[in-house]
Amino acid sequence: MASAGRARFRVTDRRAPRKAVDPDIARRADRLRDDTVAGTPRLTGRLASSWHIERTGDADYRVTTDVEYARYVEFGTRDTRAAAMVGRALARARSR
């Protein structure tokens, strides 16, 4: 029996909170990918077209690319300025 002023709950699905927010997180990941694509410099378009979303679990998404030179474009090199396309997209996402 519950004591006065307290209720007892039984958790039937521990993943329910993550499942509930999953559609919103998916939309945010999609917007982040779109902002990253928009901020990606284009010479051939290979990097810009390679950004995709990986779903790694309930409410867990990763915006990624398989283009090996993406890190050099993002962070720059000794001879090339950083484009910071992911960093800028993340900053925009945080301000929304």
C-alpha cells in the first residue's frame, strides 16, 4: 500500500521516454544534416552529397559522411582555412 502523498509506479517499458522523443530527434538530425550540406563548400559536390544520417538507437542519431577528406575541410590544414560546416550547423541547432 502506498504511503500518504506518494504514488507507486511500475515501469513497463524503460525505453518509452526515448521512443516518445524519437520523432523529434529524427527531425532535428535531418535539419542538422541539411544545414551541414548547405554549409559544405563545393568543388565537385562529392562531400556535400555524402552527408547522411545513421540511426544508432531510439532517439540516437549520427550525422556522418564516408568521405575521407571531410575532417580536413571541417578543421582546415596549414594551407587551407577551416570550413567548419558541422560546427556552424551545430551552433545553429543549439540556438533554435
